[in-house]
Amino acid sequence: MHPISGIDVTKLVKKFSPGTKVIAVSLLTQPAIVKKIIKAGATGYLTKSSDKSELYTAIDQVLSGHTYICDEVKNIFAELNLTDDNNEEKHDLNKLSDRELDIVRLLKKGNSSKEIASHLSLSVRTVDAHRYNILKKLNLKNAAALVNLINEDGMLFDDE
């Protein structure tokens, strides 16, 4: 959803209509994204690959006052909980801001700082500062380590 993210839309909906129930539907399955949109006010989360019956279940659950997370994402959360807790704390993508997550997605696609700056309407210097902060927050040495972490730890950033 460009130019505004689903997280930002959810915040706006909740700000102007607090009683509205929001069920997010996305290609993304990353726990960091799911946690951010739930924190923004969504009461449900489905992936675009969820089947119709799961959509109906989500609607019923949300209307009953519960939060609903689709099975696909719940399975990813469960797998992450079975991994080494020290590694998860050390490389927690939830520490990253929305802008930093955007930059990570573009880095994963192989974009240079100059290309990222152009795509996000930022200066190259600002992108480089974000890249430094991402690596620092995740205790990584370079962008290659970041891409390896995302791919190997099941935190793959799907194309939007």
C-alpha cells in the first residue's frame, strides 16, 4: 500500500474511529510486522494465502472481542519460540522502526544506498545513517550479515 503503510492506515482508522475493528490482510508473515500492526490497533491478521474459512473465523473472533492471528503466522511464532532465545534477543527485528524495515526490504532486494535514497525520497546520508542504526540494533557487522539473518532465521521479507 503506497504511499502509506497498512500500519499507518490502522493508526489513522483507530484515531478517527476508535470503535472500528481492523483485520489486516497482507502478504507479509514476519512476526515484527504482525506485532507492529496489532500494536497499531488491528484486532486481526491474515495473510493473503489464508483461505476463506479462516477469514470467516477471523471476523467471528474479532466481532466477539478477541484478537485473531491466522494459522500461518501462529506457526511462524511457534517456530521462533522454539529457537535459541539468546539469538532471538540479539537479532530482534521488533527493535527496528518502520523506516528501517523499509530499508531492510530494499537492501534484501540488492538496492544500493543511492537506489534506496531515491526510492524513499531520502538523502544517501540519511539512508547510510539508517543502515548503521539497523546493524547496531541487531548487533550485526555488515549488510551481508543482515541479509543472511533475514533469510536463514525465517524472517524473510516477502515482496509486497
